[in-house]
Amino acid sequence: MESLKISVNSATCYKNNSVIFSDINISLKNSEIIIIMGSNGCGKTTLIKSISGIQNLDSGEIKLNNKNIATIGSDFKEEIVYVGHKNSLNNDLTTIENLEYLSAFDSTTDISNTANIRNLMKNLNIEKYKNYRVSDISEGNKKKISLMRLLLTKKKIWLLDEPMSYLDDESINMLINIFIEHQKKGGLIFLTTHYDFSKKINACKVYTMKDAELT
């Protein structure tokens, strides 16, 4: 198994001269999950965007295997799957067309295996929507389509912002099982959420963001 470690060292970020978060220090390695909790607007999304390389830090650094992601650039993004809070879907395309489009950015996926795609969609109870336009389905099912990327990719590092929003209890449990399977394969998961599922999963660290700090 490839050894992977993400380290967040003294990370600090500002917006409009206000501190979003300050002096954050956390680390994540193979088969571990980090859950970041906290109220809306506390900086969870900014933190996970910083770890993904979308948001620049004002000070501190984020490393993958002791290499600063700012210096390895696109090589780091080739290692991660980032699923944001907002669904990266085109409402005018069908579910399958959206998956084809999103998969084009991930060289580890194989969207051509239609039988496999159908089976994976069954896992999330969205197979019947495969030919629906995204504009015609519920927010919960839109979220499941976005999360299908996790079933299609072979990448080890998952960075997820509020992946459980709009999901019902059954779908949340399905997603937790997907996380467990990813752990078994040595995957890393860093996510923000309002839902503490840490007692249902092993090797899981929970942090709360409040007043620009992580505790």
C-alpha cells in the first residue's frame, strides 16, 4: 500500500482583515478519517478548500508526504477527489451525462463500463434516474450523483465538504459504509459535517471549529 500523509501546519487564513482560522495543526494518514464540525460560517469550508489547494493560506503550510502542496501544484490535485458543498452538476444534462463530464477530469475512472455504473448507482438508489435531467430530481438525489464520484474513482484522498447534506438517514448510512470500505483500502478522508458519525467508524478523529480555532 502506498504510504500517504497529509499534514496541516500552523495554517492561518484571513478574509477582509478578519481571521477565518488561525494556527491549525492536524495530520491524516492511511485509513484515517478526520471530521471537522462547527456552526455555519465558522470556517470549515475555507479550511477544506485550503487543504484541497483551492484556497491559499495567509501563513502556514499543507504538506503531502512532507512536500508542500504549493510547490507540487497539479501533482497534488491528481491525488485527490474534492466534492464541494455545492453540487458540481449541470442541470441541463442527464445524470449519466454529468457523470461522464465529471469523470473526464479523473484519469482513474472508467465511465465506459456501463454495467458497473448501473451497479454503483444501485448502491445509492439512483439507478432509475440515470436518464433524468438533473433539474428534474431532488436535492438529495443530486447530492448522491455528486457522491458517485467516490465510487468511480481509484484515488485514495477524499476531501468532502458537507457530504451528508440533503441525505436521509438511510442514505447517510450508505455513505458511512462507503467510507468504511475506502478505509479498508488504505484511503484517507477529510470532511466537514454537522453529523457526528464517529462512533460508527474506526480510526476517526473529530475536531470542532470555533472562534477561528480547532479543538
